[in-house]
Amino acid sequence: MRKVKEVLRLRFGLGLLQNQIARSCSISQSSVRRYLEKAAAAGLTWPLPEDAYAEPGSLTRTLIKCDEGDRDSTRIHRRAHKRTH
């Protein structure tokens, strides 16, 4: 999650597509998608407030906290999906 701010800037600041962001940041498209999903779930907007995430790692912690609530629902979805196949 080191490049979250850059992904958000490229997507919302410059309007790049996910594959363009992936190439620019040297990360996979799935990582870009995951970062954008987590940012949306956390209610983040661009531009980020100037001092809100100034402390190193604070943005990542925000996204991880938001992700923790989704883990149980993801596990339930995966179990249900496996049973249908």
C-alpha cells in the first residue's frame, strides 16, 4: 500500500485509467483496483485534506481499518460461492 496516494492522485487528479495507473506505478491492475475500492469504502475524496494524512502510514492505517470490517463478509461470500460450484 505504499503507493496509495499516487494511485488516488492519478485516478482522481488526472483521470487516468486503471491500466495506465498500474503501468505508471509499476503495480498490478488488481492492486490499483483494490486501492480504489478501499479508498471508496473509507469515504476518501481527492484531493486529500492537507494535514489529515501527513503522518507516515496514516492513510494506509485508515484503509486497513476499513478493510477489517469487510473481511468477514468476504469470507462468507467466498464460502457461498464455493458451495454453488
